[in-house]
Amino acid sequence: MVHDDQALAAVAASSDERPAAPIVAYAEAAEGGAVLDFCFFPGFTLDCPPSCCFITSSHDHPIHLRDAFAGALCNSYKPYNMVDEVCHATSLCFSQDGSRILGGFSQTIRFFDVQRPGRQVQDWILSTRKGKGQKGIIGALA
């Protein structure tokens, strides 16, 4: 997966030791904002087409679930902040079983149900202005 500002391009990796050929994308997708993070579905395997997908986060846009073969949009997950405005995730990952999407935000981790596109189902507020805890943007999730 290669990102270039506002677009994603998926390329096939080769394990051959042949001389490098030009890299050609087999799937592309325009995101509309700067791409911040992406994550492949856990257990991604070509033998199981439903597992061949990934999520993306871009500036000022919801989280998108995309088909890994064509880059087509499958679902959108809209994160809302505390004043009910759509915001963007800085980091993304799937739960181990693939049933949930986790998104890192400023002082918050938001959870989304993969089977139910739309609004987040749970928020973990990690810190308040005066409280203890993780402050700042959650820049990585694993």
C-alpha cells in the first residue's frame, strides 16, 4: 500500500529475486484529504475474499472500509467528537477478531462495530484537561 497525499494505490509485492520491474498499482482510491493511516483486516488472505479489505483515515473525512482488490468503498464509519462534530482518526487498527475498528483521536480512543457502519459505539476518554492519563493525540494503535 502506498499513499500520496490524497490517494491510495495498492501494489502487489513480489518475493522474486528478479530485477525490479516498474511498480504498477492494481487498485487506486481517492480519499479527499491527506491520508493519515490505514490497516489491513486481520487474517487477510486471498483464499477468503471477505477478508480482503482495509480501513483508511484521511483528514476531515470518516473512516472508510475498502475492498483490497479494487479500492472500492464498502462502508463508512463516522467519528463524532464531544460537541457532535464529525472528526478524523489519526491512527487505526482492527480488534484481533476483526469485529471492531479502533480509532485514535485527541485524548480518546473510539470503537466502531464493523457490522454496523455509522457512528462509534464506544468512547474511551483517556484524560481530561486537569486529570491524569494519556494526553495529546493517540498517534499509534496496535
